[in-house]
Amino acid sequence: MHDIRSIRDNPKDFDKALGRRGIIAASEEILKIDEDRRSAILSAETAQAEQNKSSKLIGVAKASGDEKEFEKLRKIVADKKTEVADMNAKAKALDQQLNLALMSLPNIIDKDIPDGEDENQNKEIFSWGQPREIVNPKEHFEIAAAIPGMDFETAAKLSGSRFVVLRGAIARLHRALAQFMLDVHVIEHGLTETMTPVLVREEAMFGTNQLPKFSDDSYQTTNGWWLIPTSEVTLTNICANEITPEENLPLRMTAHTQCFRSEAGSAGKDTAGMLRQHQFEKVEMVSITHPDQSMQEHERMTDCAKAILEKLELPYRVVLLCSGDTGFGAQKTYDLEVWLPGQKAFREISSVSICGDFQARRMNARFKPSSGGKPEFVHTLNGSGLAVGRCLIAVLENGQQEDGSILVPEVLRNYLGGKVIIDNQGNLC
């Protein structure tokens, strides 16, 4: 969320910054609501002062026996009491309107982000690995070794489209990937493993900017809970309404959870296989930092995600998202895109974003400077480390052999009892 004081002081700079996202003259509506709100507050305070003054004079009039003055003052007090209530109610409604308007505006992107309309203007900044030559590469759901372990028909019977039932070797491989990612992040990268709920209150979704903007992309239960689209929601909100001592920063956390998305904006996209699902698993990374550390932390988190792909020997590239493709809550985002031989394309497997104090303002997450002074807003960062289902797809497609079997990456073999291959019948060998 944006600081209204900053918008008041620099409306032209604010409009110019949001203009890079295609939003024109955003400050005009915001400042009009703010002006009306401040006017209502001033009117309430003025009426309250007049009410208080008249209340003091009532006793004097009563004591002097001036009944006419007494009745006059009593009416003034009653009228002012009503006026105060009306103005306070108006101010409260305008305050809610202002908050909603501020929450509906995206973050200001970093000055180093390239301008562009969509993903076609993203900038590749790094690549790793060389895709190997595969004769007639198949997509994950077409590989003989994977077919027995991916049951889309049963999943459709149980839940509808965009679900899958995993069985046998494929289910074990999926579990091994999540375990491997957690171990690397905890043991090698120093993140704190955290187990969080997948059902959250509405304010948690507001705090990490899933609401109000993306309500159609998420699922809500009949009693008001929301199913998390990512554990960014829970991990980041751990610091909501908290003041963290500066010496405890940065906080670095990771969690493996189920995630749920309605995919409302992706009708017709990636309908085959398990690339885009309503229910999926992700190993998430979240960092809570001092503002001076956040840019450096962004690079560190990106390296953590890159390390997973390199250990799995999966070719990938890193792209810096342009202004038109940068997410709502992000100032700057790196996407990691893994090579999928079956699609003959790089596909996103992780987004690592720095949000600055955008989320912290929404959730009132602050730190206490060690040098003293007032609490300040922390900076928040999040990134996939990685999306487990998409990583499974990449392992299957990149590991496929000519006979329909799948070679298991070396780093996963200890998680699978030393097995090195899934044969073309779907058996771990």
C-alpha cells in the first residue's frame, strides 16, 4: 500500500511512477478522497469543540436561572452531538474508501526495470546449462514411464479439470523433490523451515495484496477463510502487526505447502497435463529485511532458487521482468524459466520478487531500529524455491530416454532408495 503523505507531497512523481504501469493520473482520485476525509475530520473536531464549549456554559445558565439561555445551549449541544456523529461516520467511510483505493493500486516499480507492455519485452540476464539432444521429445504426460503415475481421468471424476492423481514412482519422485528442496534451503541456505496453515483470515490475504485485486483467482470457504494461493501469504503475515528488533533481521523462512488457485485468468491455457493446476505444491521462500538490505537479499534469494535447478541439472534462464509484466505487489522480479524439451520452450518455474515496504504498510509490519527512534516498516521479499509440480515436469521431460524410461537426477536418488531410473512401465529401478 502507498503512503498517502508521500502522494500529497509528490503527486506528479507518483503519477509518473504509476504511469510506467499504464495507470494515468492515479493521484487525482486519491487526493480528492483524502481532501474530503480531512475536511470531515476537521468539521467533526470543530463541532466537538463547540459542543464542549456549550456544555460548560449550560451549568452557568442553569445556576443563574436563565432558562431561555439554558434551553438554547442544550439545543446547541444536542445539534453538535449529532453533527459530530455524522462527520465522524462520514470520515470513517471516506477513510475506508481511501484505504480501498490505495490497496487497489500496484506497487511502484524500481527505476532499473525496463519499460515494456508484456512478457515479450522481458530481458534475459543469465542462462545455465545446455539442453541435451532428445530424439522426438515428448511432453511429460506422454512419456511412457510417467503415464501409469499420472491419472487425470480419476482426478476429473473426483474434482473436475485441472487436477491430477499421482501414483507409484511419480508420486514418490514428486515427494522427493519437495524434500530435496527443503533440505537444500535449510541446510545450505540457512532458511528456517516453517509449517503454516493453508486456511487464512481475510486480513492475511489483504496483507500480501491478494485482496482486493485477485479475489477471483483464489478460493474462499463458506465461513470466510481463504485457501492460500502460496505460503507467501502465511510466511509474510507472521510479521503482521509486529515490531521486530533490528538485530533479528533478516528473517529467512521456507515452507512446503499445498497451494490453491482458481486460474480465473487462464481459461484455455495449458489445459493438457499438470502445468497449470487448481491445487499444487510449492516450496516458498520469504525474507523480511531492513530496507538497506533488501536489494542484496533479492539477489541472494534468486541464487537460492538457481541452486535447486543446477543441482537437478536442469537448463534454465533468468529474465528481468519489464514494467508491463511485473506483478501487482512487486518492485522488481526475476523469473526463472526452466527448459521443457516436450514444449521446446522455457517455462516459468520461479518468480523472485522484492516488494519494498508495499506489503509491510498493508500489514503494519515494522522493526525497531537498534540506534533508537520510531519503528520503521520492514521490506518483504518472496520467491518460489521451487514450484514442485513444474519441477517434476522438468525432471520428467529432461530425463526422458529413447525407450520411454526416465533417468532420475543424481541428487534425488538417495531420496528414492538409491533407484536411478523409472522404466517404461513406470517402475523405479
